[in-house]
Amino acid sequence: MHHSFDSSILCIEQENDIVTCAHALPASQVPRSTVQAPDTDPFYQPPTGFASKAPGTILNQRNITAALFGIVPVDVEAYQLLYRTTAINGSAIATVTTVFKPKNAKVDRFISFATAYDSSATKCQPSYVYQLGSPEPLNGLISSVELLVIEIYLALGYTVASPDYEGPDAAFGPGRLAGMGVLDGIRAVKSFKTLGLTDDPMVVGIGYSGGALATGWAASLQPKYASELNIKGWAQGGTPSNLTGTMYQIDDTAFSGFLPAAISGLLMPSAFGAELAPTVSKIITADGQKSLDITTSQCSIGDLAAFFERSIFDTSFQTLGADFVYDPIIQSVLKQNSMAVSKDETPTAPTFVYHATQDEVIPYDDAKTMVNSWCNWDANVKFTTYASGGHATTEIIGIPTVVEFVEDAFAGTIKSGCTTNTELGSILNPLALGVDLEPILLKLIDGLFHLGDQDSKVNSDPVGVLSTNL
């Protein structure tokens, strides 16, 4: 596989065999002082009367200077679109998608990339983080990996849209909200004439972990919610398909900090706040409320540090203890956040699902159950099991296969029906995507080293390892 590499990372092999890599700067840059957080930036505020607009309608637009971690400009056209989407209760809300258009972009297709920002703090929204001058660069290894993945697709000539799928109040956890946010973001990009896209562009949606929660729900809801979209495929890995199963898996572990963040997300007004807040307010302790408050002011790495190896079932957090999940309101919300429980929420486009058996964050069995249900309902699913690797390492190891799926989906060459296979490898070939993409894959291989074999380094020191940039 050979591709022309045109992205912000430019590597040139000179006659003396010295390889020089540099970042190409765009012609103009946005001064740091002009970048405002979503809570204070007027761009994020929808105009009066927007609720009467159709979901996916563009409400505002702007050019931005895109940057990696707020400091390294990316040599692409970049735009942000404020668009109308839908809250859990069906009311209108507005959120933002960031669009990266590379030089020589394909005009008949684009990619929707749901990044795993896993936070209920609005300052962690991707649209803020992607801007040059943002002081919230989402520092961390996983963020570095996902930015490199976006770089891969830009290098392959794809326009990439990355939505703030958690909505205006950064509701982390509610799957239906995220799914509608992804779908309406696709609608907005499709109608954004500045991109020069064809009238009915093809789309493939991608997401891993928290991004797979958004992508999986988008795949599930698309046949009913956005049937007009020309979706050619969905790729989702490490999918949190069952919120209850994920909760039990990571409670009282190194990853338990995701749980207060998810509770905060479920409590947001655009999510289940109206029905859930009265119950939580009765049972939450002062210490528990403090933990929830922390999650609305910091990103995922901070959440992991603040609630390290703690339990939401402890009566120091909430008074019901282990009976917490049996409260009828809480049980109802948890059930509403399980994929593949209804036949009419089955993906109709080809779907690639991949998951590690030893995934220490998201239960493998939940993903397998999801796939089995979809296949029983005649979905077209390729399910790949990674027999070696943990949650984070599998995202990296799976990248070449995801890229292959994306290209096959756009080409329309994916066979119908359900297939399963197992991958034993735990390394990444630096030439897997061709020599021109080798610089990016070498960085990803460096990421595997930081994560350790089967996430061994992550499991021993998740905050320290995940805080590391490539």
C-alpha cells in the first residue's frame, strides 16, 4: 500500500540519507489571546429560534487555525460549525464539530472521527482543544494517539470531522446523546458548501473507547434518526456497549475515575438530569458530591488521579452502597444506555467491531454480546478479537485494519453477513500503511512502548503513563 503523505508532519529523506521532519505552518495564526473556552466563547451560543431548525442545521461557522495540543499548527484548512442537535428528551441543543480538510481532499467522501475525550468538563471539548492557543491540550498518550490517527486520514486525502458529541454541557456517558451528536455533525458537514463536497458524500464513522460509545450509538440510531445519510461503514473498537458492565469492571480500579465523570455526564440537563438528579441528590454524600464537582472542572487524566482505586458503591460516596444500581430510576437510566437491546436499533451499514479479550477497561463479553445481537438481527458485522493486548494498546495495533476497513467501505467491497476472526499479533509494522506513512506509525510504535506489553505500564501507573505525550 502506497500513499502520498501530505499532513502537518513532513519528513524528507535527503541525498545524504538524513531524514528531516518538520511541521508546516499555515499562512496565518490565531493569537493565543483570542481563543476562548466554550463557556465564554459567543460562537457556542445558538441564535434565537434555533430550535425550529432541523437537526444538523448549521447555526454558525468560522475558520480556525488547527493545532496539535494547542501549540503545533496543522497545515490544513480547518473550520468549526455550530449545529443543531437533539437532547435525550428530544429538545433542541447546539454543539460544534471541527472539520479538517487536507490539500487535494477527496470531494465525494469524508470521515466522522469521534475522539475519546471522556470528560464532563466543557473545557475538554475537542473543538476547544483543537484550536491554536488552547491552554487545555488534553495532554496524554491516548490524545496523542488519536491526533496521529487523524493525521493518517488527512494524509490519505480524507476530510475529517470531529464532533463535540457530548453536547453543550459535556455530558460524558449518555450514548443516545452522543450518537445523535455524531449523526447531526455529519449532516452539518454534508451541507457545508465551503468544503466543495458532492451533493451526497459518502461517510465512514470511526471511534475507539469513549469514541466508540458515540460511534456505536450513531450506527445504532442512524437507520431511524438519519436514514438519509450515505453511510458506507462504521468502525468501533473497545466499545462500552453496556454502561452497567463497564461500571462493574472498572469500579475500585486504576480506572475508577471514569465513573464519577460518567455520573456527572448522566446528570447534565441535556442528558438525564431531570429524572436522575432528584435521586442522586438524596443519596450522594458530601464526599461524593465533591468527587462529582471535580469532574466538571478537569479532563480525564485528572479524573483518574482524583478517584484512583475508589468505589462508587462505598457508602462514603453514596448512602445506598451496593444497592445503588437497584434504585428504579438509576436502573432505568442504565438500561437506556445499553446497545443492541432493540432490533430497530441495529446498524444497517457495514460495521467493524474490534476488542481485546484482556481489555481491562471495557468488558470483552459485553462487546461480544452486542455483536451477537446485531448479527441475529441481520446486521453486517466484522468482529475481530485481539487475543494479545490491553485496552489502550489494541487501539494502536488495530489502526492498519481500521484503515483497510475504511477504504474497503468507501469502495463498497465489504462482503455482507457477519464474520469473526482472531488476531494474535501485538506489534505494529511501521510499513503497514506504506512508506509515506512510516513517520506516523513510528510515533505510534513509540506509544506502544510507553503503554507496555498488554497495557502493563498503564495498569501499574495509569495516570503517569497516560499523561505522557509521544
